[in-house]
Amino acid sequence: MNSNVIAHISSHSFRKMKTLKILNLSNNRIEIVDANTFNGLLNVVVLELQHNDLVSFQDGLFQHLIDLNFLNLSGNHIQTVYGSYEKTALVNLTCDLRGNPLKLLNPNFETVTFFVDEYTSCCFMGASITCLSANGRPSFLTCKRLLANTFIRLAIWFVGLMIILFNVYVIFNRSFSDTGNKVQNILIWNLGLSDLLMGIDLVILTSVDMYYAEYFPAYSSSWIKGPL
């Protein structure tokens, strides 16, 4: 059934195929797979769903595949795999999620091995799950929030705001002041501007930490490479 133009698979489509071992649905246009689609496939060992248009999957979709050993979901559009998706005890499963724009990967599987593109996808997994990244773990990556210490976070926020406030005053005062040495005014004005930029940078840093919080690892790569 691979390499066709299948876009949707309805419930109980395979209920009479109890002896089937390998199901290949790759290279189609599948967007939606109903929750009970794989009911009856008690002996399936390999399920190929790579290179489709899947964004997510229904709760409990794979719960009937008790003998499943390999699940290929690579090359889709999946962004999140969260614990609520799978309330089942799949064990010794290998799942390939490479080629997906993953943001959050926190599945409720037991003893599962995941293959992903970026190591940031591994940060939210439990201790019983093995996560292997094609690109390895970057040296700069932290699996914690950007500023993990609360005291440091508040201190940087306070210092950044004070720097901005006082240096805006200095720049304004020196820009419209006719007294004093002009060369001195220019030097102080430049110093105030450089300090102001540093304060803005600190505020941006703390704002990013507040915005992403514990989910910062999922966005760290794009933030580091972004305009800020």
C-alpha cells in the first residue's frame, strides 16, 4: 500500500488482517489516521508511515499493536509527541521521527528508542527512554531553561531595567545640555549609549527566559540562530 495517493485511513480498516506482520503505508498523502485504524493487527511487528502528511495522531492510536517493534514516522510534519497521545505499555519499540519539525517530545512510552534529528527533542524524555540524535548533542545545549536560577533571573531583570532607566536619563541630559565641555559630553553620551544597549540586551535575555521557560530547549537552536 506504499507509494499511492491515500489521504485518509478510516477506523477498523485492517480488522481482518490478524496475521499481518509488516504494514507499509509510506509515501502516501495520509493526513489523518483514526483512533481505531489499527484494531485487529495483533501481530504487526513493523509499521511504516514515513513520508506522509501526518501532523499528529489520535490518542491511543497504537495501543492495539502489542507486538510492534519498529514504527517509522520519519518525513512527516509532526511537531509534538506528548504523553497523552499514548496510554499503552509498548515495550522494546524503536521509533524513527527524523525529518519532522519536532518541538516537544514527551511520550508516555516505556523502554522505547527514538531517532530524531536534533538533540533538543530529547530534553523532555523520561529516564526509561533512549533518544538518539543524528547530529549529536551540541556543546552549547542546555536541557534547562535559559536562566535556571531564580535569583540570577530576577537580578539580571532588575539590573537591566536600572541600566536602561539611568542611561536614557544621561543621554537625554547630555543631548540637550549647553554647559560643560563638548568633547566630554560626546564621550559621556557614547558611554551612555553603549551601556543602554547592554541593558536592552539583558532585558531581552530575561524576556526570552520568561517567554520560553522550561520549553527553552525546544527552541534554543532557532533562538541562537535568530536575529536576537
